Amino acid sequence: MIALSLAEIASVVGGQTHDIPDPSVQVHGPVVIDSRQVKDGTLFAAFVGERVDGHDYAEQAVRAGAVAVLAQRPVGVPAIVVEDVQSALGALARHVVRRLGATLVALTGSAGKTSTKDLIAQVLRTKAPTVFTPGSLNNEIGLPLTALTATEETRFLVLEMGARGIGHISYLTDLTPPKVGLVLNVGTAHIGEFGGREQIAQAKGELVEALPEDGTAILNADDPLVRAMASRTKAKVILFGESGEADVRAENVRLTDSGQPAFSLRTPSGASEVTMRLYGEHHVSNALAAAAVAHELGMSASEIATALSEAGSLSRWRMEVTERPDGVTIVNDAYNANPESMRAALRALAAMGRGRRTWAVLGKMAELGDEALAEHDAVGRLAVRLNVGKLVAVGGREASWLQLGAYNEGSWGEESVHVSDAQAAVDLLRSELRPGDVVLVKASRSVGLESVAQALLDAEGEVSAR
């Protein structure tokens, strides 16, 4: 974080200093909410959670090097006391961002946010110092924490913005006003909470509404609901996609034998070839979004193509591909799932598994509301249409819908199976995997299917070789 005195921080957040001998002492490290992450110069923000009260760790944090604690009550060590720690954190982030000379890039969408954010960051940091959201910390706590890690040297600040309702993105853009706003897509993630795709579009479009007149809205030309957001902003609009009308587009899209996308990147400044290290054709759209941002910020087509071709996955459990010594390939995409990302992962599995036996180990997609039955059924049917070799549906009611969809789409019989939990899936796979098989593991985060992928990687010797 840029160096700020405790007195200045207290003024910014409207707090009172307690047990602070010298208010001129500066915070020069990041703001953290986990006392185990404290180091010299940090500010420890004490949140009250469902199980843990951060105030109980205030003394420990100061002993570990925290300059002070941002708290809702005096804690016996140097503290800035405020009415609400979350609001104070947001106010501090707003203050710091306005003092920075960095260009703030914000992105949102129903699917692909984190992968695209990682691509944007990897492209932009070849040009100048870049700070970006770690993992999926895209909410009212994670976003300001990321913004507060920026320093005077930061030139690009890339922030992922999530939403679970109308007004959420407006709140985040008020904390960290973007100059460039990117909307990837409008899908069915969290549709149970929003009530429909039109409501999701309304929420995602809050990002472009927040842009200044001299800003830039980067919109997906291939998604009608996103493209229509052009009418909701006074900023310049750049379109990306495979449409011939897109300003930044892909031509000659193809997959390598290993399932990695390649294409010709075309921008207003030129064209260049891209072959990605990531897996799955869905990354083409993500790459085009990143390319559009980079183009707007002054990078040439060749610079963008080189950076995209060298970019890897920075976030865990997102199409994380590992090959075991026996030739079994594990694709761990278990961080989260919605209908769009599930379909993309299945298509990637089909591409990667050409000439090999494929397994789709799938679980519940959460927060789909009344669409849950139809969407799970459709994913099971798609697995059959893509000729996935084996479907293992893991869990309760939603998993049974996956399995039933597959069974009704084609007479799979033993080719699709419903198991009760992750351990049952591991037991089945250990007994039936063969060298050369490709296994995709994917479900919503709450299902915890990453444990299946990890068990298969940790216990390769227990898998039978046939």
C-alpha cells in the first residue's frame, strides 16, 4: 500500500485513534484480515465472522508486526476504531485509488472472470507494473483489499467484480472507479438469486454505467445482452469476439491435438498468431477480451499475441491439467461451476481426449433456482453428445439429474453412474482408471470435488492398470 500515517487513515475512515502513542507512524504494508498474514508495516482489519472474531487476534497481530488494528471497539493495542470495519475498508481503498496514477481496469461477467482477469494481468505486466485480484476475491471485502496492495509504482490495477444482486457492482465501482470496464457475458450463474438473465444483465451493466465519458467500455460482440449495454454508457465502446463486426476478433480458431486453442488475433493495429497454453476453446473469448483491454492501453497486436501465448493459469483448480506417470491426465476444474462453464469444460475434455478414454466427474451447480433440474439434465445430455466415455455424477439430487439426463440421451447403462460422495467417486476411479485416460473433475465450490482430483494425484499407485 502507499504509505499513510495512522492519523491520515483515521481521518479518511472517520475513526478514532486508541492506544496510539504516535499518530504520525506510517502503515506501509498491505491491509490484511487474517492475523497469520501480518508482517511488518501492515494494518490488521478485525472482522467479525460467523466463527471467528478478528478482535480476539488484535494483540497477536500487533506482536507480529502490524502497525495498528482497524476495529469496531478498543482492543488494548494501537487501533483505529470505526463503526463498521467493512465500510472503513472501502473508504480507505477509495482514498488510495484516487491518489494513484494507475489506470483502473474492472471486469465482470457470468463466467470466465477469473481466467480473463489472469490473462489481462499477464499481458499488461509485460508493459508496466500491474496489480490484480488474487484468485476470486471480487466482493466488497476482497476488492478493496486488492486495491490497497497497489503502490506508487503501479500503472495498471485490474479488479474482478462479482455480483449477487442489483446494486452490488455499483457499490464496487464507487469504491474503485474504473477507467476501462469489461463485460464478458451474461449467463445463468446465480440465476436463482437474480431471477432471470435480464436481471443479471441489468446488474452486470452497472459497470459500464460507472465509466467516465473519457473511459472505455469493452463489450462481447457475440453476446446480445452484453452488446446491448453500449446504450448504457457515454464511454467509448470496443467490441471483442468472433463476430466480423468485432474490433478485436479471432479468425481461424482451432484446437491443437492437446486441446489448446490457437487463432489469428486481429486488432485495429494489426494481426498476429496466438497459440495458448491454456486448455479449451472457451479461452478464445477470454483471450480476446484481454486483447481488447491491452489494445486500448496501447499494446500492439504482436505484443499482445506474444503475451497471450506465454500466459498460464494463475488461479488454482481452473482447468488445472496434470499428467501422472502412468499417463492418466487429471483436469481439475473444481473451483466452481455454472451451466456455461460446465459446457465449456466438457467440450475441452472432448478435445483433449481424442483417441483416449474420457471421464467426466461432475457435481452440483449451485444457485440455479427453478432452472436447476433443466440445467443439470442438459449437462448430462451434453456429455453423451460429446462422446464422453464415462460420467460419474457425485452427490445428491442434482447429481441424480445429471446422471438421468445422460441416461435418457443415450443408452449408456453402465457408462453413467451416480455415486453418493467424493470418496465413492475416488474408490470407483481407483478401481477402473487405465493408463492414458483423461479425467475432468468439476462442480460448484461447495461440493469440494477438488479432493477427488487430489486423491487421484496422491494415490496413483493404487489405480489398476489394465
